[in-house]
Amino acid sequence: MDYKAIAQNRLMRLVAGRLAMTVITALFIAIVVFFAIRAIPGDPALAILGTDSTPEERDRLRVVMGLDQPLPVQFAIWLGHLLSGDLGYSYSQGRPVADIIGPALQNTLLLGATASVIAVLLALAMGNLATSRWRGVRRGVDGIEALFLSAPQYTVALLLLIVFAVLVPIFPAGGVSTRGDGSPADVLTHLALPALALALAPGAQMARSLKTSISTLSASELLPTLRARGLAPWRIAVHTHHNALPPMITVLGIQVGTMLGGALFVEQIFSIPGLGALVVQSVGLRDYTLVQAVALLIAVIFAVVLLLADVVNALLDPRIRKGRA
């Protein structure tokens, strides 16, 4: 392997730097989550065993959970297990954390991917309409963007649920699939409303970014030059979006955090057994191990998405690869 060539490759250095930042971020999140969850009032042993348990039973469970150790020792033990790939054991559910997180992670990723696709499609449509030559269209799109940005995701989710699942029952009211079905069409039908609730605000934010980029390009010499060369409108559109998409992709990476945070409420409203619902359940039970694993996983997903956004931007924009952006 030519290590010198790798060292000289700007893209590889960019990825290596982002990976290092991802690891540092994950460690910082692990520290914050570990000590923050222990600051929540309540006895984990009492929450797990219930009020009918004896003090001796609760003391034994605290020893088994390692809660009798000093906090720095508890953190060192947990971090050591984490680095070895062991997410720990959930005493509230009586099984390994990895077995609990797997299905929930699948549901959240599926919901997040569907919401991201809807958000990108909304952004492309609204961003281009917002630069229309017709003033009425521009004003209408600006008003819709403002509405989407100002409406809380849980409010949008409730309205969509009431209108399209209760008053006009077009979509299912909750869950991920119909029992006994589970086909792609059935899953998408169940995810349509929650994904739309998650996608409206990020889509509007990305639309504004795309509108700003296209407007900046229109005021530059690029588009008039392309028109003067006699390029077809579709080719001009390709060149325009090639230059305007990197800022929108960066916004998409940031908005993933918004969607992950909103998923906590949306999954509860639509009864989706994802990571958000798992966080609420595990916090109520003071299940330290489960909360730590889920929170760390969400942070890592966010960091990885930001990394992917930077890589895609570097592939689209040669200035980033050459270090001139």
C-alpha cells in the first residue's frame, strides 16, 4: 500500500480527520450520558424490583449492577465492556442490551431513512419553486416554508394522526406493519404519516438552503455563461444543482439530529417500537445500561451521518478535495 499517496490525498485526510472527531465525540457523549443518567433522582433497584421488594433484595441487585462501586470505577468498567463490543445487560428486561436495541434500531433507521427521502424531495421541489420567476409562487412557497419550520413535530404528528388515521382513515394509526403482513407496501403505509411529520421541518430548512444557493448562482456569471454557450435547459439545471447541492447536503446532515430528536415524540404518538420509545421506557425504569447504550448509539448515528455528508460534499465539490474550500 502506498502510504505516501494516501497521505497526499485530501479526501482520505478529510475522512480520517472526521473519523477521529467521531471517536472523540462518541467518547465525550459516553461521559456525559453516563454521569447525566445517574443524576436523575430515583433508585434503579427499586424501579426494577418494585415496591414489594425487600431492602436486602434491592441491595443485592445494586451489587449485581455494580452500583455499589464509585462512579469512576463504574464508568471504567462500562467503557471497558463497551470497547470490547459488550453493550451490557438490561436488568429491567432480563436480557442483553444488544438483543433489545437491534429491533428498535431497525425501526428507527427505517423511519429515519423514509423521512430523509421525503425531506430531500420536499427540499428539491420547494427550493426550485422558491426561485421561480413568478412572484406569487415564490411568496406561496415562502409561506409554506415558514409554516413547516414553525410547527413542532409532535403537533404535526398529532394532526396527521387525527386527520388521516381517524377522521379520514387512509393510513394506519400506528405500528410498523400489519400483523401477518409486513410487505414493503404495508410497511411504507404505516411509516407514511410519522415520516412526513419528521420530514416537514428539515425539508423546509433544506429548501431554504437550496434556494439561497440557486439565487447566489443566478447572480453570478456561471448561469449566464452557460446560457450563452447554448446549453439545453436540462443541462443548465444539472450544472446548477451540482453547485447548489453541497450546502443542502450539509444541512441534511445537521437536520438528521432534529429528526432523531423528533423521533422520540413521533414514535410514541404512532406506537412505533424504535429507539425513541426505548429511551422513554428505559429512563422510566432507571435502566442505566440501556439508556447509556441507546443515547450513545443515537450520537454515533448522528456523527456518522455528518461524516457521510462531508464525504459526499467532497465528492461533489473538487475544491474541498483540493483544500481550497
